Amino acid sequence: MWLRCRSGPARGVCDRLNFVFKNLMLYRLGPGWPASAAQLEEALAREPFAECGATQQKSTGWVPPRGQDHGALVEAVDGQWIARFAIETKPVPGDAVRRKVQEAVAQIEKTSGRKPGKKELRDLRDDALIALLPQAFARRSQVSVWLNPRERWLVLDAGSQGKADELISSLVRVAGQGFAIHLLQTARSPQAAMAGWLAAQSADELPAALHVERECELKGSGEEPAVVKFARHDLATDEVRQHIAEGKLPTRLALGWQGRVGFVLTQALQLKKIAFQEGVFDERPAPANADERFDADVALATGELSGLIADLLAALGGEVDPGQPSGFTEAPTPGSTVAEEATASADDPPF
């Protein structure tokens, strides 16, 4: 049985975990990155998180990954560095802003007999937003960050590119000049590899460490491309192979690794809906307290996922340097390369 984090009553493995990844975005750290956890801690301390002020719409910054007030901003566990980035927003409904602007416009027309111009309307909208912000409820999300200093991987538990871009922009600002970050690139694109795995006639044609599960999304080409989705469905069928032969390419594919971790691979080399096999986390010694539990969860999760990432990169032909040609043919997404400049996933298991 595969278990992953849920927000509902059947939370499964998360009832026993103090630290877990749900999604993975994979980056390569270039030269100039902090050489020690202490140096990274010092850098992140330049942008600590603070709650939104009364008239502030967004606030971002770094928080202690253990969740303890005034705790360390970087935790070094089993040779891996863990940090956490917080994003707080105070959304104001557009209807509320429009109503307040309309009231102000009506008052101006009543008292002066004129209609406000474009510049005045913009000022009225800004005033309305500032007036409503103190009444807005703050929403906070956090992104876990894992740095593997030996492999020079930066791994983000981010469900959207926007959150990842916010975090990377902060990293570049606090780390200073020379701190380069690039998306991992492979010799073979994930989309081409996934298409090959789905078109395979036998399991012998698949990578030894990976196996195809029962979920995928196929997309055609053209202005209005056809989209075919399979869920809880055997994918080793002539029907699926026919879709591939007709030119539909996979954008998402559920895979399993070594019978221990399940995930959904996307065409952008993102891993979604991370799921651990039931019993994987039972292999750790029983922790005596919350700190030991955090350390044990980090060590086991990063150990498992390090092996998964290494085998996945090998299955995609190995990593290539950012400046070298690769098998990727997709258009770059925002934040695909960040150097010296500054869609949430579903909750159901992948199979």
C-alpha cells in the first residue's frame, strides 16, 4: 500500500512523520554556493520571515524548519541541509475593492459633478485596497528546501512554479553574487522517455529501478490538442500504445521506484504526489522525542529520495551541463534558469 500526506482524516503515513516531501522540483547548484550549513544559515538570516503588516499584501522569508520559535534556519541532518521558506498573503476580494471604488466615484460625482479620470481611478483603487487590507485574513504556506551538498542538488517541495521562483529569488539575494541555480537537465527529455516506456512491448524495455503504475495523461498537438487521461488503469495495453503511435505525448506518468516510493513524473522533470510504501518509515528506530523524530524522518526521506533521483536521472540518459544541448524540447517555464538575478498537485495517491 502506498501512503502519502493527506489533510483529511485518513492521513496514513503522515500521522507518523514530522517531515515529508509531497512534490520535488530539482535544481543544480552552481559555483559560489555556501560551503557550509553555517554559511547558509548566516545568509538566510538576512531575510527572516515576518507576518504581513496591517496594510501589507504579501510577506516572504525563512523560518526554522523544525517549527520552533527562534530555532535554527538551517538543519544539518545526516549530511543533508534542510530549510523552510514561508509565504504569507492577504487576499482582498476584487468585488470588495470594486464596491469601495464605486462608492468613492459616486461621492465625487455627487459633490463635484464630474467623473474621475483614469489616474484618479487608479489612486481610488489603491486607496480602497489599503483600506480593506487590515480586514483581510492572512494565508500562509511553506516550502521545504533540501540541499544535498555532495551532489550539489537543490530540491524544493513546491507545488507551483510561482512559489519556487519566490524562494529562488530570495536565495539569490541573500547568497550574493556568484550563486547560480539551474533546473536539472537530462540527455533525454522526460516526455520522450515516458513515451518510450508506454510504447514498450515488455517490462524488459523499462529501466530496472522503475516501473509504470496506473495513471497517466496524454496530450496531442495543434491549437486544440486532444487530452486523454487514465486513472487506476492498466497502461501496458494496445489502446495506450495506439495513442502514442498517433502522436499523443505523455505530460504526466505515475511511476514506482524499487517498490519503495511512488510518484508522478511530469514533462518538466517534476515529481508530484510523492508516496512511500507502507512500512518504509517503520524501518527507523523509534524516536525518543520530537527532535529525534525530525532527524530520523529527514535522514530516511532524503536517503530514499536520493536513490530515486539518481536512478531517475540515469534512466533519462544522465544529467547534462546547463550550457550543453539536452533532449529537452519543451519551451522553458518561468524560473527555469536563475543565475545572479532575482499549480497545486492533487491529494490522491498516484496509483
